[in-house]
Amino acid sequence: YGIKNFEMMESFVDGFKAINQSGAVRTIELLRHDGIDISIKQVTEVMTSSIITKRDIVQYMVRKGYATTTYEVYQNFIGIGNKAYVPVHKIPFEEVLTTIGECGGISIIAHPHSLLKDTDFDILIPYMKRYGLIGKETQTARDSLEERLFFSEIAKKFKLCETAGTDFHNITDGIMPGIEVEEDFLNEFHSYM
């Protein structure tokens, strides 16, 4: 949140996107080899950005009727264990946190449900804070009340800003954009901006 140097951040993200575009192109090749009616040209016709991503491939496959949801595309075609699986290149979080800070932003751990409850937060969070971690998403539409309370306690323990989100990507996922929070929660977040 709060990025101030957009040119620097855009350059960082563009480099990352170019690497992942090559993975998306490889995914298309593997799907085509497996008998799926798909090509780079067909996917570019449904693209929402200038660089092909797996999200564009998923959107194309749902439109063509190979699946009805994003989840089904990953489960049956491009997720781990499938013939068309191509790993996504991931940037080390140390580099991401440092870049966000250099761009004037505040970094947040998103998708709390992706961190298992057996994660050793006593080691992970202090380490990430050394690289500029400021907060943690503690409320999402995907999490139960018990999970929200668990992640809120983690944030409080390590004096992290708390954020909320829906993890909305597409209407077919069954999650709508927007999440309701208390005014105090929102005011606390704004104090970090």
C-alpha cells in the first residue's frame, strides 16, 4: 500500500511479468500438445493486460467451456501434478519487501490462509520485519472467524498493521469484492499511511 515511486515499482513488476509471461506461453504450448484448442493468439483476444498471464489462460479456458471456475482450470489442467503445470517464478520476499520500502510503500503479508498455522511466526515475522514488513492481512472473505482471530493475535503480538481483503479475482470464484470492517480497524490502518 501507499507506493510513492510508481516508476521504480512498475519497472520491478514489469521484469517479474516478463519472466512469468514465458511460463504462461509454455503453459499454452503444453495445453495445445495435450489436445486443448488454445493458442497465444486466442488467449490474447481475451487478455486484460499487455502481458500474457496464467490468469488470461484460465479466463480463456472458462470461456471456451473447458471448466466453469478458475479452481477447475487449476485442478484439472494447469495446477501442480497436471501435464500443463509450469511453476510460477517467485521473487524472494526479502527482495519484494525491500523494493516496496524503497518505493515508499508499506508491505503487508496478504492471504493469511496461505500461511499454515504451524508456521513458526516467532522466527518468520521478526525476520521479515528486518526487510521492511509493516503489516498482515488478518481478515478475508475466505477465512473463518477462528482464523481471523488467530491472525489478528499474530499481528498484535508483532505490532503489525492489520488489513482486510476479499482475495477477489473473478466473479466465477464465488467471492464478491469488498469486505466490511469496523471503523476503528480502518482508522488504525490509515494511521500507517
